[in-house]
Amino acid sequence: MSIQGTISHWDSSKGYGYISVENQDAKILFHISDLENASQPPCVSERVIFRLGSDNDGVMKAVKVERPIVFNFSLAIVVWFVSALIGSVVLLDFPVIVCAFYLSVSTISYIVYAFDKQAMLHGGWRIPEITFHLLNIAGGWIGALIAQSVMQHKYHDIGFKLLFWLTFMMNILLFAWLLTSEGTMALHSAIYQLRAS
């Protein structure tokens, strides 16, 4: 059975800490290896979900410690844009193929984030940062935002986030332009040429 708790102590030099559970005096030990998403170090007062287990000596500890996914600003943007995209298809006859394109590139972007996170955790080959930004420019920022929120990967890198939000704004401005009469004509012309080739 999963239990909700809050990290009350964390020793980064030793790689272990304690979790407090509401209305319980005892604090439960956990190790960094028991944290499901260890791409970012645990923080005091961070909420977690865990199960009870024991170590080799039979001492009780927390295992399968997970960070619950929080509906944050990034995920709110994803919901807003997907709603706007679907609304544009239904109300403004926006090409469905553009939705398919966003879905495809965002899926690739999510997979790239997952691969890079695993490489970081296990010391493997890392994906160059320029790859992430090129995918964002191409429309994969939706998958990137989901990956950042779910995996907490690249989430706290200030320099990376600054460039990310710049590419995001470029995408939003492009999408807004495509909804204008001039942009719609250019988009339909490009789709026609792709189908003709």
C-alpha cells in the first residue's frame, strides 16, 4: 500500500534521509537508490509517495519512493495549447496534418528526454543540448514540457530553460501567424506542395 509523506531530512553527502508521515511520530529512513526519479536530489519539505520495506538487517525503510506529478504551469500551457489547436481544427478548419505533426515531433522529443535522462543516471552518452532546442523549434516543445514535468529532467537548468522558453515563444508566434489569412494561405500552399511532390 502506498503511503504519502514529506521529506523531513536529507543528507546529500551520505545519500540518505528521512520521511515524516502526518500524525506519526516515527521518521522513515530512505536511500537515494530507493528514489524512483533521482535526476534531481531530494529536497526537505518535498512530498513523496512510498511503500514500506526493509533492508538486509530487517530494519524498516521506505522503498519505491516516488515524486507525485503536480499539475504545474508547464502542464497548464500544454493543456491550453492542445485545446487551442483542437479548437482551431474544429472552428477554423485548421489542417489536421499539423496536429499529427505536433504529435509526432513531441513524441520524439519526449523519447529524447527519456533517453538522455537514463544516460545521465547511468553515465552513458548524453544527447547534445542543441538537439533539444532544434526539436523545440520544430514543434516538439509540447513533449518537452511534459517530459520536464514528469521526469524532472532539465527542469532546473536556468540557461537551458531560458533558451527553451525563447523557442516556445517562437512557436506560439508562428502558430498565431498561421491562424491569420496570410498564414493560412501559406500553410495550405506548403501542404499542397508536399502532397504534390
